[in-house]
Amino acid sequence: MSEMFEPIKRLGQNFLKDRLAIKKMVKALGVQDGEIIVEIGPGLGAITREILEAYGNWDVEIKAVEIDLRFVDKLRSMFLDYMNIKIIESNIIDWLPTFDPVDKKFRVIGSLPYYITSPIIHNIIKMKSLPESCVLLIQKEVARKISSVAPDSSYMSSFVQSFFDVEYLMTVDKKEFAPSPEVDAGIIKLVKKQKITDVDANKYEHFLHKAYSNPRKMLNKVFYQDELNKADLNGSYRAQNYNAEDWLNAFRILS
């Protein structure tokens, strides 16, 4: 890696080198003709190149959103020959709320900076319309947490699994990155659930925060007894004892 492209620590830049992992990510996305692919943080273009090898000749739009201007210029020159890709210089947190594909389906892929994984996933869930699927490379521990189910549910698993079916695809060794982070990574696949249009993600987020506010405490310390009765929740259980479907049902009843 040339000195010009030295990773910036505050941006959480660790570049994936594992070609098999990259191929698996792009294949798992399940892209169809006429769709849009949003890539988060293309960096040096390893995933972008794989996307273009797979879909460069398809009727597919690719929007690669990169915050680091050094990479924006490099990526634009690297992929000059492809007409269906647009390199966008922006912070993904700022850009996601502005993106409205109108009547087109879209999918999201990316190797996410560990420090900003949760805000990015929250922003995806709060978009005007949900992506058909997401394939995300994140910290292994967080990937496992998002994939967890009762009796080991977490706030993140309950929130994400209310909107997406979650599959843990594989672990990626920390040595497969340059520079190597301190921990291994995990690849998860999110597939949009149907029939969730009636859920206000912001209100639901607050509700779940309340449910998980004291994860070790029983639910009768968090909710009133009449709320527990209405939502058919056992007051002697903890939040982790219920799955996303249970919390979604409780939210609909109590809100």
C-alpha cells in the first residue's frame, strides 16, 4: 500500500484482502436485473471490483459511497470504463437518509468501520424504504450478537431481526485485513422481512431500549403489570428471553 493511501485510524480503515470472502459477500447479495447496489466505504476498491466483475454488464446501478477523498479520486479513475457505477463522496451516515430509490429495489454491501457499525445499521433500518438484502462485514462479536436468538437475544438482535432475517455467513480472520484489526470479523446477511410497513422504527427503537435498559433485571422491573398482561410477557423473564417477533408483537399492542 503506497504512503499516499495510508489508512486513517479515526475512520476505522482496515482493508479486506481475502478474495474468497469478497466473492462470498457479492454472491450472497442476490442481485437481480434492474436493481441498485449501494456499497458502503469502497476504500481501495476490492469489493467494488468484484461487484463490477459480476454485474458490470447487467442492468444494475452501483452507488459506491466513500468518505475519504483520496479513495474517491482513485476509484473514479479505476472504474472509468464502467458506465453503471457512480462514486459518491459522502459520509454514509449523512447519505443514507437522502437516498430514495423511488420504485427501484436496492441492496447494500460493505465492510463497515467497527466503531460506526451500529449507527450505520440503525440508519439502514430507518431509510425511506428497506433494502431487499444487506451483506455486511463487521466485528465478529457484533455479528454474533445481531444473529443471536432467545434465550440469548440482545437489543441489536431484537431490533435488526424485527425487520430482517439474519444469517451469519462466515468468520474472517483479522490477518486477512491490512492493517490487521485487534479482533476477527464476521459476515452477516440480512434479508428484508415482509409485512413490517406498520412499524415506526424510531418509536420501536425507544421501546426496545426501554425493554433492554436493565438486561439483567426481570421485566416486572421495567414494565407495569398491566402492560405485561396486555403484551403476554412473563414478568419473571428477562428481555433476552424473548425473540424479535415477541418484542414486535408487544410493541404493536402497547403502542
